[in-house]
Amino acid sequence: MENNYFKHLQKINFEGKESDHPLAYKFYNPDQLVMGKTMREHFKFAMAYWHSMNDNGADPFGRITNLYPWNQEKDVLQQAKNRADAAFEFLQKMGFDYFCFHDIDLIAEGATLAETEKRVGQIIAYIKEKQQETGIKVLWGTANCFSNPVYMNGAITNPDFRVASRAAAQIKIAFDASMELGAENYVFWGGREGYLSLLNTDMKRELDHLGVFFNKMVDYAKQQGFKGNFFVEPKPAEPTKHQYDFDSATVIGFLNQYGLQDDFKLNIEVNHATLAQHTFEHELQVAANAGMLGSIDANRGDNQNGWDTDQFSINIYETIEAMLVFLKSGGLQGGGINFDAKVRRNSTDLEDLFIAHIQGADTFARGLMAAEHILTNTAYTDMLKQRYQSYDSGNGSAFEKGELSIQDLYKIGVKQGEIPHTSGKQELYESILANSF
């Protein structure tokens, strides 16, 4: 019999900004049109299986605090089925259409890779039935090639081929499972793909191995008829000191170097951006500039903590700036917004999981509406265009088109008179942002 873990909680509905009900959307109205698309279409909100269904509150300094009832069954397969029951009940009550997963989020890892594959196959069959009943889809799947001790020196970039081949096998299993569930995308996050010290690392060889593997995965996906997207998720460090997918620019450079630029896009996480000493909107813009803005992992970090705290999004200013990039670049290419975030260690009521996701969805909805207002009802677009108007005609236009030589630029530069200061109007731009919601 299917479990009902949230029977005391009703489906989350949109009640508007005047509502004071903590279990209702104030800004996220799935059917509201924003620049020609519904919020549901813009966002494709997804639940992160690992945080929402598996996180137990433990941290490096404390034991388990979240004793989720669906994870208490001792039988491995039944526990996984209980977890799936909870996940689909939660998704239906939240009104979300998607979830994301690592292979061993769905069911506990076996003693061997063969046992893990068998277990994954069993739970995939159960989840597929639930998908058919509910219409809930997979935004993306991935493989956890970082938790098992065998990956302590890396997965595909491991100096030992035996480990690299095991990782490749595990990724194939996870990819096949993702395809079986109709995943719209597949993500690669190299949690252990990097190094602690260059003293014992042949960086070029390791990166070459990763490039070879990604190309082989492209070939395999085409053979299997995969119609979705491959994403790489940048992160600078933690758990390794330096990860090969440091930030958007680094990943794009890697993809171009190994001829993968037409087959991969980026999955940008907010907290990873800030750990790389960038802003979220910067990482989105870099990916968008390259035509690789694929998907978003939504969360936030803590300015006083130097690690990946994965808190739910509530930073409205950050989100508005991100949504400006989002709208100006035409949205995401195949992906959606996955709440890669977890409730705090001391948030132990089941309703806390709902409240957290509600605030995340409302923050992005509010940011999207504010960005739409800025683009359509303020002077912002004209101001930005005016700032670069000297490149729209004359010598500036010729320079953009590559029609001026260095000698031409020299003649123009030495002959022109005094150049007046032109204000960047930073405070005016900030004022427009601050008054947009």
C-alpha cells in the first residue's frame, strides 16, 4: 500500500501577496504570463532528491537530526519505495512537475557495482509507475561518483584506470536509468575531479582523460537516441582543493578545447558561483554569452561560511539581477530551476520542507516579475543601449565589424580631442533595481 507521509498538509496554492498563510504561494502563480510564457514554463521547478528526501541534518560536527519517516525501513528496496512515495506526494502537493536525482539517492548503494545496478533497476521500475500515475518528470539525472571511498583520488580523472573504468560504468548505469525515466537532461558534476596537490598530479593527462570520456558519452548518448542535453556543473573547490570545473569560463574553455561545445551546456549553481568569488548573475551571463545557459541549481550560501551551505533562495536583489540575465538571454536551454537546497539542521518539522520550497519558488517568481518590469516599464534598456551608442555607427561600428586596422585605430586615437567624462549612472541603475518590486 502506498504511504501518505504528508496527509496533514494540503496542496500548496497561490493566494497572492496579501496572504499571511505560510503554506501558500504569495508570488509564484504557475499560470501567470511573464513576457509571453507562464511562470511554470519559465521555471520548470524541480525538487532535489538528495536534499529533500535524503538529507538527515548531520554535519561534520553533529549527528543526525532529521529522522524522516520514509527512511526508517530496514529493507533496502522497501525503504527506496517509501522514499519514492514521499517524493511524489511532496511534488504533487507543491505543484512541481520535475525532480532531479543521483543514482544512489533513489536507493542505497550496494556492496558491489553490480549489486547497485540491480537495485537501481528495481527502484526505477517502481518510480516509472509513479510517473505514469502522476505525470511528474525528471529534469535531469546524474551519478554520485564522489561519495564512495574508491573515488578518493577522483573518478574519471583518477590516476588508476581501474577506478576510472568503474566510474565510467557507474555513469553508464545512471545515464541508462535517467533515459528509462525520460530525463530531459543529464548532468556531470565532478565532485572529486580535481586535485589536492600538484606535486602528485599530472593535470594535463587527467583533463585529457575527462575530455576523451565526455566525447565517448556523446557518442553513446546518440547511439541510444538520447534527445536531451548534457550539462556540466561548475564548482571551484570542496571537496577537492581545486576542481577542474572551477567556474563557467573554465568549463567553457574545457569544452571548446575538447570539441564538446556543441554537445554540452552548463548547469549553474548559485552557491558554487559565490564560492568561485563570482556573482550568480556573472556565471549566468558567461554561460549565456557562449550559448550554453542550460539549467540552474537554486540556492544561496552564507557570507560568513566558506563552504557550500545550500540554503534556500531568499536574496531578492541577487535573484532580480539573475532574472534580468535570464530574460535577456531568452531563458534556459532545456533545463529548469532545481532547488538544490536543504532545510537547516534544526528545522525538523515536515512542514519546514514545504515552507522552504515555497519561499524559494516565491523568490524566483518575484525576481522574474521585477525583471520583467525593469525591461518593459523603465528606462533601463534604453540606458544600457545609450551607454554603448558610440559603437552603433561610424568608426565604432567599423571597429566592431573588424574593419579597422591598428594603424586606423592609432590615427583615430591621436587625432581626437579631449574626451569628456561620461557617468556610468551606477546609482540610477541600482535605484531602478531597488524600486522594481
